[in-house]
Amino acid sequence: MFNFNLIGLAMTLGCATVGHLIAEWIGHDTKQVAMSIAGLMMLVIDAPYRWRFSPNTGWKRWFYGQGGGWLVFPVWFLGILFVIVEMIKAN
């Protein structure tokens, strides 16, 4: 089944929306620019959130759903994946 939490869903939707708005604002309303911006924002938002609010310590903090955004994978991981995929598609 599809495993997620509401924090992860909100982070992903919010970052995707803001990424598209920023891409339009700077004049690059392509999907590659918007999703790259969204991916960077997902990394920047989820990593500090996990650092501050995760009940786990050590490496578990970064790879478990408690204390951070989770949308099948950790949101910070999805952000990195978005950036890599959009960079590959741009070439």
C-alpha cells in the first residue's frame, strides 16, 4: 500500500506549488525548472524538520517516517531524486 504521512504530503504539495510559482516568476515556466526548485525546497525544509522534531537519533532520524515528511520515501530523498531526474531530462 501507499505509505505516507500528512506532513510529507503537505511538504511535497507545498514545495511543488511554490516551485511552479517561482519558476513562473523568474520566467522559466518549464516543468524541469519548477521541479528542480521544488526538490531543493523539499530537501531544505525536511532535513531541519527531521533534525529538530524526530524522536529517533542517529541514522534512524533520516530514514524513518516519524518526525519528518514521508511519501513512500523520506521527503528529503524525494527532493534529491526530483533534482537528479530533472537534470538528466534537461540534457
